[in-house]
Amino acid sequence: MNVSILSCAEQELADAVDYYNNQCPGLGFEFAAEVKSTLTRIISFPEAWPHLSQRSRRCMTNRFPYGVLYQIRADHILVTAIMHLKRDPQKWQDRT
């Protein structure tokens, strides 16, 4: 199944990679690899994670405090957010 990512979610990923690389060189790239691994799990088992709304689900990363918010569409998976789990969830409400 194909994956498409909203531009705002791509920006969230880029911002998190930059943040982690500033904290410790290379850590941002480890974060990006973790998100990629999470996307692979979503592609393999798209219905395995709970609904956050009628259309959206969230799969959490294993190592970092982030979740990938996504929707299952007819022909692809749409990633709507790469969300830090400690931030206000209302920020992503309009994307669900």
C-alpha cells in the first residue's frame, strides 16, 4: 500500500529531526529511521492501532515519544501528523 504524507506532517518530521540532531549529532537520523520503521508497521498492519477519531488512527514509535497519525484511504495511507505525545492533541484535531 502506498503512503502519502501531508506537508505539515513532513514539516513536523523535519523539525523533530533538526531538534534531535541539535541535542546529539546523529540522533535526528535515528529518529527518522524510527519513524520509517513505524510507517513500515502501519503499512503491514494498517488496522492494528486504535482510532483517535472516526477516520484517524495513531501508531506510536518505539523509542521516541512520538506517534504517527494516519488515515486508511481506499488506495493509500495518508499520514496527517508526526505528533509529540506531550503536546496538546487539539493541535491535530482539524487533521483528523
